[in-house]
Amino acid sequence: MRRPAHTTAMFRRQIALFQAMIVSAAVCLIVISGTDAFNIVLDGHGIVRPLLWVMLCPMLLIMAIYYRFTLSGAVASFEISVLILLTLLSFLWSLDPSNTIERAIPLIVTTCFAFMIASMTSQRSLILLLAATCCVMMFLSLASIAIFPQARGTPPWDTTWRGIFNHKNGMGAASALSLFMTYAAMKLSSGNTRRLFLAGFVASIALLYASESRTAQFVGLFSFIAIYLAFSNPRKPLSWALGYWLAFCGLLASGTLLLGSSLADPIFALIDRKPTLSSRIPLWELLWPYIQDRFWLGYGYSAFWYDSSPYPPIIANHPSLRFQPFYSHNGLVEVWLHIGFAGVALLTLLFLRLGYAFYLCMRYLSNPICMVILLVVVINFLMLNITEGTVLDRKSIIWMIFVAAVTKTFIVARSVLQSKGSPSRVCNQKSSPRP
């Protein structure tokens, strides 16, 4: 017996409404779990940590509903899956096993949530969802700055803003990401949706400037130029990708040479910074002997920097530093301290496979503009992690967006690889939302 047409239409509207509610909930959960919003609003009260665990419950509920998508994403990004599993297992050799378990569980939940988001959306839908997430965190940062004094700065950076993040550099990194994501979303949308992304784009510029994070400002500008050039000449994505990668490598090489030359002092003086990268370089040098002591498996996830660890005070007393660090300010070094060379090897494998995945997408997709945007997300993540550390960060929206971008890239590349024998199937792949 056939269902009446009006009943079918009503059923479809109900399904669409339910999906819209899930998407809205996903955006809110990503922002709240990936920023320091609770701490800003509550001004450091002890209730913040329990609230984080409460926020993980809706994530687990949604993942239970869409468990197939979560598993699909985890399989597609198996290197990341092994990485987060290794962080949990590191309690076996951790300096502080209870602290490792407590911090590894939120990391696993938020990472798996990113797996699910990437697997259940199309390329275009994912980019619009991530751009909407960026808009929300920019608007909330502006609102918190207007309402809460603690969102406007913390010593010794009293004159800078941090919004809903724990530090000005966190807001700078988020603003740099939002800058090119909202611009890209403007190009993929129209009407009121486009106006929303335009407002987010303007807010990103203002907050990036207000953060006074020089690294984030540079990375944001570099990423925005890359996206602008990609949309200006969309017919040669593979050539654009190669040029973008060479520019990134060239910047790394020139920056390394600059830091070792006599030109470093006057150039860094122009941007009101020191060639030590705010004491990051001495810190990395001091951390290397500790990395060698536990080279293969590290000290356990988040264990090197825990409150009772003997190492940070020793490092703080060194003449070249004279302050007590709370983390390494470098994604690679942080992973090495967490889970040793095993984690570094997994990251290396991840990026090698990711490079091949992007090549397949740029080479065989008829309209790879969405993959272009995801490539910029990945390079932006790499650049930010040179002087900051968001790799395997359990409360980082930057990490969650990176995981979603990587997972979607692997899923699309797998589809392309399966379709290489049938060129028409590859060329006809679209970016319409999946049910």
C-alpha cells in the first residue's frame, strides 16, 4: 500500500527538522567543548571541570545514534584512531596514570565526534558547518569581551583580548582559521547565509587584529591569500596545490635561515618580537634531553606537565628561560613528550597518506574546490603548530576541525580511488548533502 503524498512530505519535513537540530547541536557542542567558554563565563570556578564531562554526554548520545558514521570516520583516519588509542594506553607507563586517563577520555570523545561529523556530511556541507562553527565562536568571543572583563586579557597581556579562549594566542589561532573559512563559505553560499558568513569574516579580522598574536596574524594572512588565489583561478587546482605546498616549504626554510642570521634582530624588532620566538627556541632546546630519555613512548599523555611533575621547575630555573612553562608551544614536541616516537611516526604516516589523498582529489575530481579549502585547513593547522600545540589537544576546536578535514579528505580520496576505472563516476561526484 502506497503512503499518501502529503504524509510522505510531512515525514520528510520531520526528518529534515531532526537533521537540522542535530547539526545545530553539533555546532554548539564543538564550540563549547573546543574553547574555554565555561571558564570565561564562570571566571575559573571549580564547577568548570564537571561541566566539561557533562558536555561529553550529548556527544556520546549523538554518536550512539549515528554510530556507523563514527566507525566509518575512524576507519578512514586510522592513524588518528591509533593515536588517540595510544594516548589512553599510555597510562600504563605514564608519570601520572590518573591524570592521563582523565584527559585522554575527553580527547577520544571529541575526536570521535569529529570523525562522525566528517563522515555524515558531504564536502560542501562540512565546509559550511565548520564555517558556521567559526562564526559562532567569533560572535561569542565578541559578546564575552563586551560582557566579561576576564575575556579582555590576562596578565601579563592585559591589553590584549582572548575572547572565549584561554589565551590571546588561542583566539588568534581561531580567528586565523575563521578568516579563510568564512570567506570560502561566502563563495559557496548566497542570500542570508552568505550575509552571516560575511559578518563572521568581519569579526574574524577584528579579533585577529585584537589578539596581537603575530604568528596567527601571519598564518591567517597566508591562508587567506591561498584561498583567494584558489577561487580566482579554479581551473588548475593541482598546479595551485603544488604552488601552495612549495610556498609553505619555502616559508619554513627561509624562516629557519632567518633565525640563524644577523637579520633576525632588526626584522623581529619591527613586529615587536624577539628572534627567540618569545623564548620558544630555548624551551625546545631544553626539552630535547628529556625527549631522549623517553624517546620511544614518552611520559604518558599530559603527564610531563602535570602539577607534581619535577621537570617544569627544573626547566624554569635554567638561565636561558627563567619562567615556568606549562607546555612546549610546538605540536611535534608535545606529541613526542606525550607518546614518544611512536606518536611521531604515526603523524608522519598520516601526512604522507594525506598528501597522496589530496593528489587523487585534485587530479580526478571535476570540481575539487571543497578539497582545496580542506587542504588550506590542513596547512593552516601545520603552520599554527610550529609555535603552538593543538595536536591531540582534548579541548581544542582547532584539533577537531583538523580531524574533520582529514577524515573527509580520506573518505573522498577512497571514493575517487574506487572510481578511477570509471572516469564518468569520478567527474560526476557532487557536493550535495548526504542523507
